[in-house]
Amino acid sequence: MEEKEISKAVIKRLPRYYRYLGELIEEGVERISSNDLSKKMKVTASQIRQDLNNFGGFGQQGYGYNVKYLYTEIGKILGLDILHPMIILGAGNLGQALANYVDFEKRGFELVGIFDINPVLEGMGVRGIEIKMISDLPFFLKEKKVEIAVLTLPKNRAADMAEILVKNGIKAIWNFAHIDLDVPEDVIVENVHLSESLMTLSYNLSKYTRDHKEK
Amino acid sequence: MEEKEISKAVIKRLPRYYRYLGELIEEGVERISSNDLSKKMKVTASQIRQDLNNFGGFGQQGYGYNVKYLYTEIGKILGLDILHPMIILGAGNLGQALANYVDFEKRGFELVGIFDINPVLEGMGVRGIEIKMISDLPFFLKEKKVEIAVLTLPKNRAADMAEILVKNGIKAIWNFAHIDLDVPEDVIVENVHLSESLMTLSYNLSKYTRDHKEK
């Protein structure tokens, strides 16, 4: 398939398409019309048709989409057909929760190391991977090819850690620390700011309460 | 302060303002100009001025913003001045990570219960709160006032759980399960779809690699 530029708005929606298509495959569905997919995903059928037209010639009128083909193609666009070696920095509850998330492995994110600063954790196993000390990290990154670093360290350690990661060739950081990382432009950062998400929920909740008091 | 409608785009940026203002307070900064805040936050000063103008009359020309006042006002808009009783469904690593996140408590999110289906966990303590069985949930929700439910159960249990929560008066769900919940319109859902975030990172990483191979 020839690649063309896909708009950011479409890209943002791709993981959700990918998820629904994956569920359809699990259910044994081989083809689906944009109308049926539209009902399932609660977006308009025309939005779906427009979005999926970006991926070329599947989905003929009256014939529906080939679920598996579409799933595979979107997976390729999302880079899920390539193995991404990944390490986790911080072996606390969050780090361990992410390490134990089996679905990541299925999608090509291969956990190759877990690091912490707490010596009590050294050598403990998480999914068969021994927790190493962060002091071993530079050596580890010289020996192994690692693409993605998952940063679950406390905020006060995250900035220094990002610098070490970048120096040692990490190309992408999945950042759970509650700060904005200052990294070179060619390093990809994807933030998960949990407390900001909770604040958005709180805002909507408060707004709803206020609006209904006024009435 | 009189309330007026604030645009969604501004609301989305508020948690980030709140975070930076909180850091400034920690650093002992009492006033800050939009220019200095702009450098810190890497957004334009005019954007900051426009956004913060929504909050009325502080920030006079040449005098800067009163950091603490602004922090407090934004906190009010975000509903952080009100206590939000919260329960966590799922006492696995992720549920425990969220339970142990002390910052939530500081911002008015008071954890009042943790529930799981695994009888092995029953009675175990997380931050002084005993893990209860999910079968006790309806009774618990009748006895206690709970606003927010944090859903960290596996996807196949999340849909049923959301129904139970809604039936028992929960007004907001912070959803970590990998599905879109089907709830009445007046129930607020804020999703944290971790694997979709990781896919976005993967997309950007793959795109960067492709773009640089082409050159």
C-alpha cells in the first residue's frame, strides 16, 4: 500500500478503530458495513467512510469492509507490525501494572527491562524480568537496543532521567511523571497526565452540579 | 467571582495552568508576568493572557498575576475546592497505584473504598482502607455518599460494573477499562485508554523512522 499523509485528526481516531476491529475479529465478524460500524462506534457512517478512505481501496459500496484486512492495515500505520523493545523506569505499582499489561506484548511492545532506584527491589521478578538498578541503565542501553522508555518515576526524578535516556539513544518516552519533559525535537514524548485527567472529570462533575442547581 | 461560560479549549488547558501555578507556589513565587509564565509553559504570552482573562480582573498590565489567587480560582473552576468521595473498583496493580497516589487526596479526591472480586484480597489494606468484595458494593453505595468510581477492572467485567454503578447513583466514572462505556447522558465518563496512548506513541515513532529512511 502506498503511503500518503494522513491528517492528525484521523490518526487520533485510529487506535479506536483498531480496538473495535479487533473486537469484531474476536467475534468472528469478517465484513462490516460503515453503517453497522457506525452504530457500534457511535460516530457517523460518513465520518467512518471518510476516515477509512485514507487507507485506499477497501470498503466497496454495498459490500462492506474486510475487517481483518482493515485491522492489519491500520496496525501497520500505527507501527504495531514492528517489534518495539521497551523498558520501564520505576518498579512501583504503576510500573508493575504496565509491565503486567499483557496486551502490550501482543501488539509488539516487548518489555526488555525494568529499573528502579530502591535497592530492596533489586533482583525481584516482574513477568520473568529481573528488576535492575537505575545505575545499571547506561550500560544496559549500550548493550541492548531499546526504543521506548516508560517513565513512571516521581516528578522530581523524571527530568534527570529523561536526560539520561536521551543521551543513551532512547527515541520515545511514554511519560507518566507529572511534568513536561524538556527533550530534543526528534525524541517523541507521549504524556499520560493522570491527575489532569481526573481534574477534567472533576470540572465536568462540578459544572453539571452547578448547572442543575441553577435550574 | 461571577461565572461565565468558558470554552472547552480553555478548560482543557486549565489543569496544566494549575500544575504550573502550583509549582510556582512551591518555589515561593508570588507574582508572575504572562511573559515569564509563557517561557516556563512554552505557550505564547498572548494565549496565556487570553486564557486567563476568562477569570476576570487579575493580571494587570505590567504588574503580573497573583499566583496564589489565580491558583485558587482555577482550582475552584476545576471543582478542586469541593471534597469528592471516590471508590476504586479493582485492587490490582493499577488500582493500588491510583490508591497510593497521594496527590489526589490533596486535591479533594477522598478515597473511601476499594473493591475487588478476588477473595484472596479481601480485608487487605491499601493506604489504611480495607479491600472489600464487589458483592458488597450496592450496600456500600446505599450507606455512603460516593461521587466518583475509578474503574480498573478487566474489559469483560467493566460494562456490567458500569451498570451497577449507575444504578446505585454514581455520577462520574474514571474509566481505565479498554472499552467505551454505555451510560446515561448525565453520568460523566473520563477515559484513560492506556493502550491507545501507547499506539499514538508507536505511530509517531514509526512515522519518524519512515520519514528519515526516505530522506
